[in-house]
Amino acid sequence: MPKPRQGKLFDELPRAPRIWRMHVNDAGDGCCQFKCRRCGHDSGWIKWEWPVNENHVGKARRGIPCPNCNSEKTESQ
């Protein structure tokens, strides 16, 4: 006969809503073009400066929030 399962000690913590991001599609000298893989939104060319004291390469790799995908989430809530 199997043992009964132990009850949960802690409730699950609420999570932050997911942020859908656009990632670099093309990059040039001082500008980037981002594209969303979910909805296909294209940002066009955005001026993207590379100052020495901030990690803008990491920000570009991480991506920027997609206005189309994230607006659906806020409208439905």
C-alpha cells in the first residue's frame, strides 16, 4: 500500500508576468534593428550608442520589450 503524500509546507510565490522581447536582427555602426520572433514586429533602425561605462552589448543581446506582444498582456488583465 503506497504512503500518503505529505501536504505542502509553503504556498507558491506569485511570479512576475513574462516579458516578451525582440532580439537583434541586424546591427550596424551605432544602430540596431530588432525583430520579435513571436509576432514578427520589426523595430526599424534604432540609434544604439556603445558608451564605455555601460553594457549596451549585453542589453542588445538580452533584447528589448516587444510593444505588440506585451500590450496584449496588459489589455487582457
